[in-house]
Amino acid sequence: MSTSDNSILGLELPTDPRWVDLASISLEEILTDHAYCEQKAATHCVSIIQLYSDKQDIVDTLSPIVTEEWGHFRMVWAEMKKRGFELGWQRKDEYVNGLLKYMPKGLHREEVLLHKLMVCAMIEARSCERFRLLSEELEEEALRKFYHKFMVSEAGHYRLFIDLAEKYFPKEEVRTAWKHWLANETEVLKTLEPRGDRMH
């Protein structure tokens, strides 16, 4: 991926360039937050499987993602231990909480699924963009390579959630929902100051 990836991912607002500088001087903090993000990604997929266990494509597609995301947590934790870092406490995720405030109200079960998949796709796309920044801007080569692997994985997950939504909903409906989340994610980012101790 290149620095033009916002257009590929569809993101409307690039990450504030100050973020990667702040993250680079707070490695223990950013790795801790990253570890918890991977945990939450795994558990969120589990919750979708539980809510929509009647949909075989959901179960078949997301089950391996649960395993992969938990494997990512273990990778981050191994990297932290190698550096003598402690896991620390889970932090409040202001980015995700901000996104969820824009979840439409009064939806029926099927519509909720569409928006849950779009939120997952959005988080994966933003994570991909941030991992790319880390893979390009960090001074330490080993960490650049470390984050390049995550960047590639998150790009695949972003596409997977979009494709999964299109199995259950018309493409135009998926596109409309995606535009809703793109616009609202931009509003969320405008309210958040860049922090080196947060992945998002």
C-alpha cells in the first residue's frame, strides 16, 4: 500500500500527521492499546456470530477472523514482553464509542447487521491506515516490518466485511450505509486530539 491508500480505503479524512510522531515516543502505550484493540476485534466478531448464528456465511466467515484477531493479540503481547513492557489496563476507546453514537435508531434485526458490518469495516480501514503510517514512519526497522504485517491483514479484513455485507444486502444499500459511516467517522475524528497512547 502507498500513501494514497485513503482513496483505496475510502477514508475521507487522513490521520493527523502528529499522531505517528506521538506514537513513536509512546511505544509501550501504543502497543498496549493495540493489544486491547485486537482483543476487542475478536470479541466483537464473536458477538456478531452469536447474534446471527442462523446465517451460515456469517459463522463461516467470521470464525476464522476471531482466531486471527486473537492471534494478533498474542503477537502484540509477545512483542511487548520482548521489550520488557507490561500490558497495563484497558483504555476507554473514544474513537469507537464516538462512532457508535451514530448508529441509527429503530432498526430491525437485518438492518442492525448491515450497520454492525459497516462499523467493523470502518475500524479495520482506519486501523490499516494507521498501521501503514507506523510501518513507514517508525525509526526501528523491526517495528516497521511488524506493523507492515498488520497493515496487510487489516486491509483484507476491511474488504471482507464489505463483501460479507454484500452477500446479504443490495450493493446500493451497502454503499449508502458505508457513506453514512464515512461521513460520521470524519465528524468523530474532528473531535479527537491526536494521542500517542491510542491506536485510534
